[in-house]
Amino acid sequence: MHTFHHGRLLPGTLLLALSAATALAAAPAADKSAQGTFVEPGSIQWQDGPPGLPKGAKFAVLSGDPSKDGPFVIRLRAPPGYRIPPHWHTQDEILTILSGAMHFGSGDKENSSSEHVLKTGAFHSLPGKSPHYAYTKEATTIQVHGNGPFDIHYVNEADAPQSAKK
């Protein structure tokens, strides 16, 4: 997984993939019987967000491995005031707001006229390579699913978290 800025590679963001793989190893033991996978809320193991995201969020891998090809499901718990600057993903991103509200805007720059407030129960499907940004005003939990590898590419290199620039 790499982060790009106008076609230039930012070194070190492979850490995002490694962090996701680490989270997968610590994911709750799921019943993989013929009935499918079950993950009970109390067995979800929340970890600090991967280094490709701003600090402050927690995440958990529920299914698959977001650092590899194939389907995955992750959850992200964002505190009030959490902000993800303009970015895009190579693959489609599919979100469901489980609690709270996510303010979501489209484009390379923050622009309140492009924003939607996605409240509890809202669903959003975004095509790959579509620049967008998000922030919270309250504690918010979202579920993200799609096909990996999941990556994040910041529109402006200066917005990438410090750990992703090393």
C-alpha cells in the first residue's frame, strides 16, 4: 500500500498494510463453521488506527485482510473532532454509519457546499479514485467494506500523518 501525491510515491506507507495485517492477527476468533462467520460485539478487539490515518481513531478488522486482495470488513471508531483530510482510495469504499454522524465532503479541498451529514444507519458507496474528506463532531463508529488492498492516498502530501511520511 502506498500513498501518492500527484503521482509521487510517499515512502513508508507500507506501514498501513502491516498495521492492518497485525490487526487481522489480533482479530476476534470467529466461528468459521458452515454457517459463516460470527463476531459478537464484546469480542471485537479495537486497536489504534493504522499509521495512514490521523491519530485518535480506533479500528478493528472483522473479516478478511484489508492489506491483501479480496473482500474485507473493518470498523473505525472516531472521537469527536476527528478529521481525515482530502484523500482517495484505489478501490471502491463502502461505508455504513453504525453510530454518531460522519460529515463527508467530495473533492480535492474541503468545501462545505459539497458536504453530506451521514447519520446513524446511513450508507454511502464511493467509487475508487474519488477524492473526499470526512470529519466528526461527535463520537462515531463506521463500518467500511470493500475489496483490498485498502489504501489511502492524501491529495496534499502535507496532510499525510507523520508516521506515514517516515
